[in-house]
Amino acid sequence: MRTEHSITQLSPEGTVSVMMEQPLCVDMDGTLVKSDTLVDSLLMLVRSNPLSIFRIPGWILRGKAALKREVTSRVSLDVAHLPYNRELLAYLREQRETGRRILLATGADKALAERVAAHLKIFDGVLASDGGTNLIGDRKRESLRAQFGDKGYDYIGNESADIPLLKDANVAMIANPAPMLRARLRSRGVTPARVFLDRPSAARTFVKAIRVHQWAKNVLILIPLVLAHALRMQAFANALLAFFCFSLCASATYLTNDLLDIDADRKHPRKRLRPFAAGNLSAQAGAVICVLFLALGIAGAWLFLPSEFLAWLLVYLVATLAYSFYLKRVVLVDVILLSGLYTLRVLAGGAATQVPISPWLAAFSVFLFLSLAMVKRFSELKNALGRGTTVAHGRGYRADDIDQLRSFGTASAYASVVVFALYISGRDVTALYQHPNRMWFMTPMMLLWLSRIWLLASRGELNEDPVIFAVTDRMSLFIGAIIALITILAAF
């Protein structure tokens, strides 16, 4: 007897007939695809239409199958770039070559499941949710039983909802199993015949997701304290705490940005390796980490640091979220906001340590960080052109803009050096440095570094954030050491 969840034949000949061979039935979310496609689709929907978030509760009240149908009808995940389990996919292709029947049996909506099957070209049919019935767990098992009978199929799954099917299958296999799944299977007397693993260690994934390397940008919080020669113990302790509060909140914004950009990141040659895009960290785990980091960062600032620092931190969060949701796609506004976020770190550092920000430092920061924001966009566009595309994906820039971006960025870079030269020529510098004339030796070092950054970007050799590049590039570190030495010689 056939149920309403009949297997859809992918060929034009109609519905597949039930044959006697042992079919291989494969779950999709978390198994064939390392991520949850419903969550991916929801994130894509919120990114493209933020107001739709108010409609989601109504869809949920109609049932999960209805939710899947509504979301799938409004967004279209790029199935060519989904994070497939490579080991499992290789196994399925081997089985396909032997002539074995393979079915995609998933709780995902039928429209999405059929697009995945059509892309991979290894499935004989699709069994999926239909908008009325959420085909998971016991419902999926009964559908497969009706098609093939008891023990009439092999099954590959990944989570507790698959336990009824894994127990009922003739041969049970699992892929990237959820925590405790193996223990629950053992308690039910089920031993998986094969495990398909395609995921790095949890610790490595966590560190990559929160982008610890990006915390280097927050060293800017220490700049006002250092330049004011006010290295008092309490002020330094405040600066250090401010650094960690800012870093935790910054990581929360990076997580939010990566979750919202999940589909776009999968099309990027490097960003596709980010934990969410690669399916190595679930969106649910990312949301929990995000909330925890925000709570710790804001609580630390509220309890232990001046209120002015908390105000700057909140401004940073609002600006970064606005950037993630929309402003990153607005030409020129995005780079001005990016440069402002760098300068904001300096202002936050001054607030945390109660060190006044010099107008010279503010002006220098504005021009310098605008140049670095410009070079970031320039290098993205340059690298996109190197890959044969005419636009940087997810941005508003075109190939025609590249020369103008270079002009804007280099002009801003040299303007920052001019501001610095005017500063060391003025009277303010004598209050902090005994030999201010020695600081002139810093100007060629600054010109060298900024010119080199732009030269590398023009050659297509700058493949990362310029601030991160500065703290990892040997030449940049050498130039930084010389500047530090000149500063010491000028001060004493």
C-alpha cells in the first residue's frame, strides 16, 4: 500500500515502481547536508526581508511542515553550494555506480529536497514533507515501511529523530552524529555499520567562529593610554578589561554577520570555509554563543567600567548590526562606517581609561582607517576580477569602481601622514616628547607601510583584512618595531 508521501520519480516517466532490491535511504539535514536547511532558509529570509520575522510565529502555529513550505516558497537556497558531507557523498556516488537505488528521505520541504536531488543526480526519488505532514521520526519510518516493508531498506541519519528509522533499517549508518546519538543507539541495540565524518574538532571550530584573530583590532583601545604616556596600573587594568568586553561583543557581531551571510559566504572562495557556511557549527549553537558573549561583554562594561565606555560599546553594537543587515551593501557608506568603527575603538579606549582624545589623534585615525577600509573593498573587488567576476559578491561595487577606490584610498592614506606631520610640527608634541624632531623619522616608515599595503592590494596579493595583515606580516611587524623604537628615542 502506498501512502500520500509517495516517492517522486525524478525522470519524466512518472512514479518509480517498488522493486525488490534493498534501497538506500538518506536523510538530508545534518546528514547529506551538514547544516539544517530550514534554519539556513530562515536566516536567508530574515536577511532579505527582516519584517518577515513577525510572520514566522503564525507559520509555526500551523505546524512545522507549514513553516517549511512557507519559508521554502519565499527563499531559494543555492543547492550547488550547500555544505555537503564529502565522505558520504563519495560513498553515495560509489553506490550509484553499482546500480543501487538511492532515495532522499528527508523532513525538509519537498520543493527544496527535489532541487537538491536534481543537482546531485544520484537519487532515484525523493520522500519529503509536503506542507501538511512533517516527515520525520515515526512518520518517515511508517512511510518507508509502507514502501519497502520491515527491514526493507538501509538508512543513513544523524540525530535522535532518526533513531526509529535506524532501528527499523536492515543496515543502519550515521553521518556526523549528534552528541549522545551513539549512546542512545547502543541502548537500543543498534550498531551503525558505518560512520561518515566530515567535521573538524569542536575547539578549532569554536575559535574560528568567534574570530579570535580579529581581536587584534581591539588593541586600538590601548592607543589613547599609550600615546598619552599614562600607563598607570588602574588605567591599564581598565583598558585590559575594556579590550575583553569589546572583543566579546565584537565576536557576537561577527557571529551574527556570518549567520545572516551564510548563503552568500558559500559562494565566496574563502568565506565558504567559515564554520556556519561550511556546516561545521550549527546556527543554534552560534546563537547561544552570541547571546552569552553579548551578556558577558555588556555586563563587564556596566559593572566595572565608566558609563562612557558602555555608551561607546552600545554605539558599536548598533552600528555593526546596521552594517551587517544593510549598510555593508551601500556604496561608500560601508567604508565610511567601517573606518568609523576603527576610530570608535580609539574613542572607547579613551572613555575606559578616562584619557582625553587629542584632536590630532582623532583626525589621524579618521584618514588612516578610511584608507584601510578602502583597501579592504579594493582588494575584494580586485580578487573578484581575478576570478573572472565583475562585482564583489554581496557588495555594491562594480569593476568600473576599482580605479576610483584606489584614488580615494591612497589620498586618504597620505592625508593621515600629513596630519601626523602637522602634529609633530606643532606645540602639543613637546609636552610628551623631549626630542620631537626625532619623530620625523617615523614619516617615511608610515609612507612605506601604507604604500606597500596599496601596492600588494593592486597586485591582488592582499587577501585579508589590512589590520589583521599588519599583525601577521613580517615586514609590517618590522616597520612597527622601528616606529616603536623611534617613539622611545623621541620620548627620552
